[in-house]
Amino acid sequence: MTIFIPTPLRIFANGLDTVEVKATTVDGALSELTQAHPQLRRHLFTSEGTVRAFVNLYLNDEDVRYLPAREATPVSATDTLTIIPSIAGGCSLKG
């Protein structure tokens, strides 16, 4: 399957915007990704091994958080997994 790497994390994936992995679940795909690019692990996972709260994962166009099996969701070779880090910020109104 294809994993899309967001621009801020590409530095930890040898500059790649996509990575091909062979996996049977979302979790397996993330495991293969971080085995191939170990520096990504600390940006995607907590020290307990769970996906960080600010990391959004989309299997094809579905938010993984809302899938019944979440990271245990089965995947196929034609699926895509997109990693989208949340952007924190706000708006300051002056005047």
C-alpha cells in the first residue's frame, strides 16, 4: 500500500513524499513505515506506542479514528494511508 508522508515529516523519511509498504492492517503499515524510517516513530507514536493525538490517519478517505477496528483495520495493496498532523494555532483579533 502507499503511505503519504506530510511535508513536515519528510525530513525523517529521507525526503520521500510516499512510501510503499506491504501490510495487512493500518497498524502493520505504520510499523513497516517506522521500521524503514525509525526517526518517524517519535513523531507518530507516544512512548506507550499509541498514535499521537495530533496525528490524523486517513485510510483512503476514511478517518481511521472513526473506523470500527481503528488501527486494526485490514488494508490491501491498493489502499492509501495519509498522515496529516494537526496544526495548532489561533487567531488574534486586535483593535
